[in-house]
Amino acid sequence: MKLKMLLMATALLLPMSSVFAETTDDYVVGLKKEASIGNTEAQKELVQFQELCKKANTGDAQAQYDLGMFYYNKAEKYYKTVFSHNDDYEQKLQEWLGKAANQGNEKAQHELIEYYKKILKKIDYRFNSSEEQARVSRYKKTRRVVA
């Protein structure tokens, strides 16, 4: 729990380029770069991230949940605009929250449900957007003229 909080806090608070990386690989590369030039916060975060990954890969449901939430929070910034997303983070959060949920972790099950609700809401917004409605309306008008 403390590790999860620390990971999320450092990811949000560190003013370095890796926090704004586009993919997980970019994130880790950015952390390694910052750590190599002596950034102690980046060094700590890198060690914590690697330990969390190692635990999650051994089947620790809590670590899988924590890793899934890490990716959830990384992907969250892409939801601020309706049409943007980051497939890498979304894939990872689904993978790790799914693994934890399959092991009975109720928090992971809840977060995964909330994530899918958000995706469905986003899809519904796209479908019901005024642009989409206008396109459907134009299509219906052309169908009436032709028919």
C-alpha cells in the first residue's frame, strides 16, 4: 500500500520528462536517464517500479493491482480530451488489473469495471456527438431522396 502511494505520488510530482512519456518503455528509459545523472528521486522510483514489476510477474495479486493502478493513473491523463488515448498504458492496465481481478482482488475488479464504464461512456459520447448526428442525418436524407 505504501509502495503504491509512493509510486503514484512520485509519478505525479516529479518534474521530469519520463512522467510525460508516451509509452511504458519511454517512461522507463526516461527514469533510467534521470537516475543516471544523479536524480535520487528517479533512482528510488526506478527501483520501486522494477520491484513492483518483479512481484507482479511472480503472481502477487496486490502487486498486480498496484501495477495496474500505476498504468491506470498514467493513462488517465489521456482521458482529459475525449478522443485521445494511449494504447500502451490502456493495454497494460487491462492486463494487470485483469490478472489481479482473476485472483479475486475486489479492488481490481471494481477498478476494471469503472475503467470499462469510462470506455463505454467515451464510445457513447462519440456516437452521440453532434458531428456524428449530423452525419447520420445527412445519410438519412440521401436515403429518402434515392428511395
